[in-house]
Amino acid sequence: MTTDSTDTRAQRRKSPKKPENALVSADRAGAGLDRGFAGLAKAAGIFILIILAFVAIFLSWNSVGALYQEEEGLIIGRFLSYAWPFALGTVVVAILALIMGAPIAIAVALYISHYAPPKASKTIGYIIDLLAAIPSVVYGAWGMFVLAPAMVPLYHWLSQWLYTWPEENLGWGIPFFAGSPGLGQNIFTASVVLAVMILPIISSVCREIFIQTPKLHEEAALALGATRWEMIKMAVFPFARPGIISGVMLGLGRALGETMAVVMVVSGLGFQLSIISPGNSTIPREIALNFGETGHGTERWHQLVALGLVLFVITLAVNMVARWIVSRHKEFSGAN
Amino acid sequence: MKVASFGRAAAILSVASLALVACNGDDTENGDDNGTDENDTVDTDNGDDTDAEETDEDNGEASGDMDYSSLSGDLSGSGASSFQLAIQEWALEFPNLTAGVNVDYDAVGSGDGRANFLNGADSFAGSDALMSDEEFAQSQERCGENGAFHLPTAILPIAVGVNLEGVDSLVLDGETIAQIFAGEITSWDDEAIASLNDGVDLPDTAITVVHRQDSSGTTENFTDYLNQATDTWTWEADSEWPGEVSAETGDGSSGVISAAQSVDGAITYVDAQQAEDGGLTLVELEIGGETSAPSAEAAAQAVASSELRGGQAENDMGFELARATDEPGAYPIVQVAYTIWCNEYDSAEEAELAAGFAHYITSAEAQQIAADVAGAAPLNDDLISQAHEAISQISG
């Protein structure tokens, strides 16, 4: 049944094409426009690559001063020992944000596409998209004045039961929860704020892809006696997996590069293991805090640019891994 | 099929988003561009047309009262945000004395301001820190062989501000301040604090240190004071707070004030005027048995008794502030905000405009404005005449 219907559809799609093509090639002006548009699209694609290349060249060129100084020779070790806490902080914050944000975003998308009554789903969709339009400085202010104080009791509890108590009774506490939470402005709070910020991106990408699940697959699953959840597991998720991963990577990209909200929400400088007391930082925060006051051309300035390059490489690597995962799963997506 | 193409679209999107999300920095507020309309009548382009008659007139009389009424054109500067308040007010007042000058100041931070000045984008820079020797060498390329010079423009006392319930006056000495900020004293009823405050009922609240998280001239001056005047503080003066003794932070002056106000027992350092406006208790500094609050007079005195640093331009007025003073009643926690000017500009007109504005902002009248709006300590007469002498060297 299934193959039959797709075949006929494919045929139907194909059949009117032939005369259309003949018509276009006869029409000179139309062909010219077509070529012109193709060229325009190509130029747009190349333009993106050029911009990316320029950013990469600018960062690499200006990073040299952080790795090599005339009087001292190579100082890669010094740069690495300076940069790793920020690279680690950036990745930890982004991953925490993903762990908290992605499941909720996917659940929201599922609700909108498969559970909510059609009228409500539209409204909820709009509201979720609205979240993406809030400027990050507003998220930062909210995180700083509302969320951080509200999280303090939780941090006290975590510190008490995951660090202090086991430390006293078992001799070892989890170091991630050591220390006093102070104002509650730490990288954990920042990752909660980031989780909210990446929610609309992930959920709108997922929603679009969930809606595109072939009705036939869904109906087939239901016809076999699957519950709605089983149907989603069998038909929707396999079909949507590349889209989900793309959406999550898009969110991760935002979380890695977010500056303003992190600047406002995180308090303290310097590296430490605890994620619930002030301290630790991310690459964008470090750059934003120090770039304006640093004299151009100094080693410090080059260090900050080199940090930017590190972030660039991290984000590129993350996206390449994501692409690889998507391509590996393509054949199992159920669309073929 | 559709999936693959959608996935690809998302892939392109996600790569494109990298470029976007990576540059999400904070925007600095522009200086207001006031009085632009007045300028339209006179066509003065700083670059090319030089009027021979205007070239020499003003340089001669720069040390006395200067006549600004023939000046017109655009003057742009950028740099430190510390005297943004003052310079905004000056930019509003100055055009009234002239035939239509438009002054534009962009508070982009000291480092960026110096870079903009050195590469010729701006006519002057505002900076909390002095130029390094490399930067001075660069300035000789832009400003002729005499290079650029610093002009002390605003002297700002830095206050140690406290938010402690039930305590509305507090005395500390340098060593105690250093121990608090280094995290060695952690409670307000500590013996070291109590012994300086007889008769004050100190609570046993924990001390929460709040410092700047962004790199700033205030931090540089405060750590310079701690480093010079105390034994406890072993870190070098730096515009970035040492990570080893990091505590709570705020972003910018307003950030540390709001952070300090949000928790009982907080202590921070911040521009005195802003600390007072923000409702913090200003700590009085004890030196040699006498105490003094951060005040304009004490700050001006601290600068007047300091030596010039020397080693750069001949008319340079960059100070080496003497912090480790044991003079009773002194208040050495001050910050000097400089403007940096060329000794030689590309055109006579730019030179004339620059000299005019430099002269104005170091005049007694403009210094009084800065005192009113920003709590700056007015330069005393000696400093003013010295500054005007330095400005008279500007040529085009």
C-alpha cells in the first residue's frame, strides 16, 4: 500500500515537469532570470563562506601575539594555562543548559505538534517564539535579580547534602557543590537562564520537523495497536532525529556564545570546581569584561582575541560532530 | 527525502548562527550629540582647507583666559567611562562659548579610547591609566616627534563603601581594608575592626566582598593603593582583580553598588560620589591617628603632593601617585582620569579646536561643573596653570 501510493505521487509530481521544462527553455528571458537567480543564490552562499573565512583569518592573525612574543619566544604553555578554565567553563555552562533545556524544548514541541488541540497549539507556538524575541539583557536582569536569589535556598540544600554532610560522614563530598552560594550568582544559575534562552530555538525547529512526520507512518503505527506514546517513539522520533539534533546544536551554539546574560548573572572571577559558589567564567564573558580596557597590541589583548579563536574552534567542532551524527543516522530516519 | 533537505537547511542555519551569537557584546552608550544643527552653517572639514590667518593666533595666549568664540567644527574623543558624566556636561556647555563646536565623546573604555586616539580616529582620548612606553612611541607617529601628553582632567576619590545594617559610620585603616579584601577578615565583629571603632556596636554578620568583574581603572587605582600602602596585599596593581581572592562581583560601578546593596554585610570600592548616591556607608580612612572621609579636597591634596611620572613628552602631566603616605588626614585612595592630547595635530584647525576644548575642560569654571555633576575634586590653581602651560604646546 505504502509503496504504491508514494510511487503514484512521485509519478504525478514528475509528469507535469516535462512540458514545463520545455516551455522554460523556449522562453529566453525566463531562462536568463533563472540563471540570474541561481547566480544570486550561489553568491549568497559564497558570501557566508567569505565572512567566515575573514573572521577566522582575523582571529588567527591576531592570536599570534598570545602564543609568541619576540623577547620570550613561544609561550603556548602560558596561554593554555590561562585559557583552559574559560574553555571548560564555557562548555560546562552550555552542556548544563542543554541538559536542562533540550528535553523540555522537545517535550513542548511534541505537545504542540501531537497533543495540543489545534487552536491551543497555535497560541502556544506563538508564545514560545516570543521567548526568542526577548533581548538577552532582559534575561540577564531576570537571572540576576529574580532567579539568583530564588535559587539560593536550593544551593544551600545542595551544598549541605551533597558536600558538607558526606564530607563529614563519609570523608568525601562532591566538590561541585562545595562552598557558600553567596548571592546565588554562579554558573549554575547562568545555565538555567541559558536553558530558557535556547528553549524557543530548539522547540521551534523540532516542532516544524515533528509536524512533517508522514501521516501514513503515524497511522500505520496506530493501526498496529500502538499507543500515542509508542507511535511517537516508533514513527515521529526516528523520522525527526536529524532535525532534533540540528535544533539542539543550534541551541548549543547560542549557549556557547551567549555573552550579556552570562556577564550579568555570573559573579566572581577565577577557577574553582564548585558550580554553586561565585567564580568561574566563560570565554565570551572574559572577553566582554576585559576587551574595552585593554591596550591594543599588548599580550593581554592578543590573549583575549586568541580566546575568541578557541571559542570559534569549539563551536566549529561541535557543529561538525553534529553534522556527522546527522549523516550517520540518515539512512535510519524512516523517511526512505 | 524532505528530512535530508531540512536537515541541510538547519545545518546552514546553525553555522550561520555562529557568526551571530559570537558577537553579542554589550553596547556602550554613545555620548550625546548635541547642538549639531548650529554647525551646519560653517563648513569646517578638519582634514584639508587650512586658513592661514587662524594658524598661530591662539597658541600664544593659551595660558591666560582663552577666547573660544571663533572656534567651530567637530571634535571627537573616546575612552574611559569614569568621567562620562563630566564630559557630557562639558560637551553641552562648551558649544555655547564658541561659534559652534560639536564635541562627541564615546565611553568605550580606556584601552579602546587610547587605541582610537593613537590610530588617528579620534582627536583625544579619555583614560584612567597612563600610556605605556610602547603607546607613547606609537603616539610619536601620530602626533609628531613630541608625541602625546596626559592632562589630568578629573580627580575622583574612590570610596570604600559598606552596607551593614545598624552601622552608619565606620573607620578602617589601610591594613584592615587589605585584610578584608584579601579574605583574611571574614566577620564584621573581628578584633581588628572593633579596635578601630570604639563605641560602635558591630554585628557578627559575615563580610561579603564585592569587586569589579570587568577590567577597570577604579580597580587599578584601588589595587595600586593596597599594594603600595599595605603589607597584606601582595598582588601588583592591575585593572583586573586577582582571581585568587575573587569574591562576589558586579559589572561596572552601578553593578558593584547594586550587588553590595543586595546583601547585608557587603563591602566594596567605588567612585565616592556614586557610592554616596547609591546609599552605601563611606568608610573613613585612618592614617596616623586621624581619620578622613573621601572628599574632593583630600583627593586634590593627594594629587598635588604627588610627583610627575616623567619619561615621556616634555609637557606630560601623568602622575605617579604617592599612596603610601603617613600624613595624618590624607586620603590617598584616588583616581586621576586623564585626557590624552597630541602635541602636534595634522591640521591647524584640529589643533586649535583641541587646544580650545582642552583649555576649557581644565579651566576653573569647567572643573566646578565636574565637581557639581560628578563629585570630582577641582584641580587647584597650580595644576590649572601647569595644565594650560602644557596645552599651549599644542600645534597644528
